[in-house]
Amino acid sequence: MQQFPERKKIRLPLNTYAQGNTFSIAITTYKRYPWFQLYPELAEKFTQLCIEEVEKREASLYAWCIMPDHIHILLQDKSIIAFVRAIKGEANPDSTKKGTRASAAATQLL
């Protein structure tokens, strides 16, 4: 049986994401389809969700950029994983109502 090289780990240890550090986060849409370009109201809703979640969690949102098929966020929070989970959970019902899946299917903590 052929042995494959071990893949490079791109994630930090989980406790790193819960220490109040600042992270650049990229969240892509399902199958990288340009939902935010086709439905600008979803981009507006996602922006509002981020702002509400930041206020609720007392986090710091330094910058964000919404592209046609993904979103960039520069954020400091007590738990980045919990923040992303909350945002994705809130975004999904709104996008599903439109018959779309504009919430993130892939999340990359860079």
C-alpha cells in the first residue's frame, strides 16, 4: 500500500481561537456561487448580522469585505469559533427562505 505524505496542518490548536486574539477570517458561500452578487440584500443582511453579533459578544470588528462568493472579516473576540458558528447559524435561515444557500459552507481561519 502506497504511503502518502502527511498533509500540512493549517489550523492552530483549538484553544488559540478562544484567547481573545485577532484573526482574519474568510467564509465562502456554498460551492463558491456568487450569491452576494446576485442577491445584494443577502450581503446587507450578513453585514447587519455581523454588527449585531459583535455588539452582543462585545467583540471588536476591525474590517470586513463582502465579495460575490465570499466574505473577509478582521475580528477580535473571546472565541472566534463561537462567533463564526453564530454568524453562520443566523445567516442560513434567511438565505434558505430565498431558495439559496448563501451561508458559508467552508470557513477558513487564516
